[in-house]
Amino acid sequence: MMKKIIFLVITSLIAFSGKAQSELCPLIKDTFCYVRISIWQDHRYPIFMDGISKRINFDSLDLRDINSFFESFYSNAYYTPDFPNGLYSPSLVCMGDSLGSNHFDTLKKYSVNITNAIKKNSASKRIKLNTGETVNLNTTKISGSFWIIEKNSNAISTNSNEFPLKDIKSIINCYVPYQIAVLKRKKNRR
């Protein structure tokens, strides 16, 4: 009888833990345009940011300065952490320590293949801000599952080459890749 009670308690705790984590990190499946942004500035380190959107409208980007650019970009896109290093904290928070660590290890193992596929299938666009900075936008179609996590969650960590998320008011939720595939770019027909 005691073994059944312990099993029931453990099963309940696992189920409760999984439910709490899934509520903290809802998962969606969809296809997006992944955008890798790099901004080069004179006498400063470059800024690298990532985002996903259903559709990128380059004409709606505000080119006055870096802050205006990011506000306009993320008003139509979701921030996504740097791949793969920015996925460590979300994996732990959304899956728990053991499963999250294993998930991140798997992501790291395939990260070179995914990064190469993104580069191979990217289209590039270069624009100049009114303040003189050059912005490179590399876009790639990706499909898969994404966790939706609030910007202020402890699951979201940034790196020193990113623009501070707290300074971009248009970012509310972040879409964190859980499992993704890179879609092949269509060849231009002549």
C-alpha cells in the first residue's frame, strides 16, 4: 500500500511539474521567416540580434537610428535568442534541469548543421541608417516548434553583442526555437 501511495505522489509531482512548465512555456508549431540582424558601427563592437516573423516588411522599418530601427523591426517580429547558446536557459526553465540539459546538448550537437543550412538558404539585404550604421539582414524560412516566453522571464538571457532587450519596448514575448528545420530557398527562375 505504501509503494502505491509513493508512486502516486511521484506521478502527481511529475504531472504537476510538467503542467506548470508547459503553462510557463506554451509551445506552438509554425513556419516563420528567421532574420539575423548585424549592425556595424564605427569604433564600436557590432550588434547581433535575431527575430522571427510571418512576413518581413522592409519598407516599414524606421531608419532614423538604431533604437528606432529595433522598435520598428520588433513591432512586426518576435525576438529569438542567439542560436544555440541563447537556448540554454529556456531549455532548463521550460523542461527542467535534466531534460533541459539533454535538450540543449542535442541542439548544440546539430547547431553546426542548422547554422550552415541557415547561411546556405539565406537571402541578404543591406540598409543604411540615417546615423550612418550599416544593417545587414539575412532572412531564412524556418519551420518547427517554438516556446513563447515573456521577455522579462529568467528563461531569457542575452549576450553582450545584443542590443538591451529592456530598451526595446515593442518586444513583449520571445519565440524560442524548440525544434526547427530550415526550409530550402527557392531558386530564382530566369
